[in-house]
Amino acid sequence: MRKPVLEFRNVSFSYGGEKSILDHLDITIYDREFITVIGASGSGKSTLFRLITGLEIQSEGTILINGENHRNRHGKVGYMPQQDLLMPWRTVMDNAALPLELSGISKKDAQKHVLPLLDEFGLTGVENKFPGELSGGMKQRVSFLRSILTGSNVLLLDEPFSALDAITRLSMQEWLLEQWEKREKTILFITHDVNEALFLSDRIFVFQEAPVHKLQEVVVPLGRPRSLRDLNDPAILKWKDELIEQLRKGVSI
């Protein structure tokens, strides 16, 4: 039986009591799933993440993380934003170690914990460099490592590859799947790229116009492991066309 790790039960939310974004929404996400969220700008994708992290509080309903209803959800999930938000005055090592330091671990011990992970994340040899000396892909590797070191089994990734060039983006997508499978995390991933959503995901949640009563759901018909060539499968091409049309017109599949 699959274990739920994130649940929205009858959740409603509006900004300032005026613009309603979610209206009695139910979602269940299971252990080790890769879920991608797509939708037009302003449809509620980022609001979903803000509710999960506790930056916003629902007006109705319950949000459970690993079966617990936390009043203060800060630190209960790992979060990787679109911008890497690395501190420019801290080295790669010190940026990666930050979550451990914030949890009370000494800087020296935090660095000892980070050191063996540098090679896995393709960061060996750059640990003493500063963010301004890194490529976009390298910065996102540091940012993902930092989110892993929060210790949470639930990771939120908000368009992390959108600023990368096309080739680097494809490489990072493949690398992310390797890390996800190795570390057995549950990932929620926001993107505007339908190809990216189909390549990465077990399920895709599609936001329609707010207020959102129910998310449209697509189960991606691809096994694992998978490669970028799998996106040429006729069933995937069909879903790609339908998802693009849905996003364009804002109608249900």
C-alpha cells in the first residue's frame, strides 16, 4: 500500500479574503512520486507551494505532511526556487552546508557532512568557489544539494531549470531523475514546459483558471528508467498535443 506523504484535505485559500485561488481542494501525493504541476501564470501553482511551505495559511481545510498537521510548516519540506538564492559571499561548500548550520550543527561538522556529497553532485573541485564563478547548471546543483540537506523526504522545485540554455536544461533533467531515483525522495516540480513535465513525471497536475476546485490529472504512460527518446512515443506525443491545447484554451481533457 502506497504511503501518503502530502495531503490537501478540503483546502481553500484566497488572498486578502478577495481573490479565491483554491476552493475545497483535495490532493494526495505518495511516497517517492515525481509530480509536476503545470498551468498558466496566475492559476495558483506558486500559491500551492507557498501553502505547503507555510508561507501562506489556508482559510479552510487541512494540509498534512507525512501524516502530521503542522501549524508551522517551515523546514518540513525542502524548497528549491527558480532563482538559486545562493549567498554570493559564501563558497559552494558554505552555501551547501547552510541548512545544517541552521539546524544547529557546527560549521565544521556541517562541512564534513557535505564533503562526500560533492562528487555525486558534480561539484568536486569547485567547493571553494563563489556563486559568481559558477555556470547556471552548477548553481542549480548547489541549490539542489542544499534542499537535499534539509533532510526532508518532500522536495518542492519551482521552475529550477527555466533560466538555463536548452542543452544544459536537458542535461539537468536527466541528472535530476538520477538523483531522485537514488535518494528516494518525493518531488513536486513546477514547470511551463510540457516536454519537461512528461519526461520527469509519474503524474502531472494541471491548474485551470482560479478558483481551483479540482486539479486535472495525467498519469504519464512511461516506465522507468526512461530516456529523452521516449518522448517520441506516439502515446506521449498525443498527450503533449492535448496538454498544450488544454493550457492554451483552459479547458479540461
